Amino acid sequence: MNIRTPEPFTFKEGERAVLLLHGFTGHSGDVRMLGRFLQKKGYTSHAPIYRGHGKTPEDLLEGSPEYWWEDVLAAYEVLKELGHKKIAVVGLSLGGVLGLKLAYSQPVVGVAPMCSPMFFDNQSQLTKGFRYFASQYKKQEGKTESEVDEEVTNLLENAKPLFEQLADLFDDVRAHVDHIYAPTLVVQAEDDHMINSDSATYIYDNVEAEQKDIKWYQEAGHAITLGPKKEAVHEDIYQFLESLDWS
């Protein structure tokens, strides 16, 4: 079966630019509706796809947090090269972690992490998301249940080094959150079963931004940009962006 490969997107509109970052195992589709919403509000947005993402589970294991950070920096430069002098960054899950890293590494006018982990439990957190992604992908390929189980088990074993690198990334970003002075909006689903939602409180408590806020959403799910509360999230992100200093 042919599975459509997603593409990065750039929605050009106004001078104000937003870098939109997807989650682990995800792709630009995670933030596409948000990008279109912001375009209607006059914002330009760009969403990359990190190396290995948007393809097979095996391809994903060829990537690394180091590569993905390079991809985020390259995406930031795309907006700079388009002439945007001021850029905000909004990221889902892993994208929020990378967005926080960008916020203490490069000039941004604001940062909004959504359902972004600061703590890593190898048994119950991102491995759960990877298992689901790999299983669904194998089913779409037409594999039998036994083939799916065997291949996913092997993938999880092969993914252990990658999960260790992710844990290191989370530790590193968590240690530097207090270096963030850009305005910050923390978005978190109350029913997020994929990450430890204490991460949201940690980010909010530890960023040094004078302008910061945290918003909780009931029955929103981890993929909050795609779930039942996506319209509310879109509007809150827009209001946050409108509050920033773009002058």
C-alpha cells in the first residue's frame, strides 16, 4: 500500500512570522490547521518536518534529537531569509521542547509549548506514542496482527538508544528553561495520557519571562492541535501572538 508522504509548509501572509513545530512521530499535519487559522489572521507560518518523520517507523529511527534541532534551526533561518525579523515559535509535544530550546538559543518574540514533556519515563511515555505510531503504520501496510506485533517489538528494542537521546534532550532543556525571558504561553491538556502533565507547571514556574501564562484544557488529548479543543487552542495561541511586541 502506498502511504502518502507529508510535506513541510509555508503559509505566507503578513510580516509577523510563526515557526510551527510538530511532535515526535508526527509531521507538519500536526500544526497545519493552526497554520491555516493564523494565515487567516494575517500571520505567516512555516512548519518543517524533522529528519525521519513523516515516513516509516524505520526511517524515524535514523533520526536523532541532534538532527531534529538542526532541522529547527534551519526552519528558523527559512523565515529569516523570507525577510521576517521577528519570529514566534509554537510547538506540540517534542516540538514544544525544541521550541523552548530555540527560545533560549535564538531571538524569538514569544514561545508557546503545547503538551510538551520535561520529564521522561521510558516505560510509559514517548514509547507509548511510538508503539501506537508503528502499529498503525504496519496495519496500513496490510501486515497481519502477528506480523505487526513482531515488527513493533523489534522496533521498540532498536529504538532504545533514540529514547535515551530524547531523555538527554529533555534533561538539557529542563535545565535551561530558566534562561527563557521571551513571553511564554504554556498549553496543556488535563487528560494528557502521553506525558507527565507536571511538565506544564514546571515550564510555567521556571521560565523567567515577565509575561507568561498557562492554560489548561479539559478533554483535549495529547495531540491538542487536532483534538476536540483545537478551536479554543487556536484562538488562545492567536490572542497570545497578538499580545507580543512585534514593533
